[in-house]
Amino acid sequence: LLSHSPVVHREAAAYGIQAVLAGHTHGGQVCLPLIGAPIIPSAYGQKYVGGMCRGPTCPVLVTRGVGMAFLPVRLGVPPEFGVLTLRRTGSAAART
């Protein structure tokens, strides 16, 4: 599922979705040493700040994106374009 917000994974599970690709948090836009991102626009806090996250129902890949929200500041969170490669798994017999 391609979603703006990473928190839709709970609703997606009801439809058999096996992975969520999301953005929205911008990585917090500011990441401080030893503290991390002080403000995350998510009810889940640091859990979905960016990267591959383990959701309770499926994996959630959160990109930090290239834009900004609220304030025009990015500190310690460089813009990010994600590249995802999907590969088929299983035996050749299962693919026919």
C-alpha cells in the first residue's frame, strides 16, 4: 500500500495488505545528537520517524522525503529519495 501516513498499517491489515510504503514524518526535519528528532508529526513518536519499521501487522517503509512541513528547516535529516526493489520469492513451480 502506498500511503501518505505510516499509521494506516492497522487499517490496511483488515484488507490483507502485506507492506506499507509511506512518507509524512519528514524524519522530524531536525535530528539532534543523543536526542533524536524532538518533534515527530505522529502519534507513534520515534517509531515511524524513517526507514524500515516493524509495524504490528506488516512492515512499514517510511521515507524522510525531500520537503518540509511547518518550518523551512532541515537539520541532521538530509532529503531522501527511497529506492525499493521488489523480488519474487518461492520456487519456479509456484510462479507458473
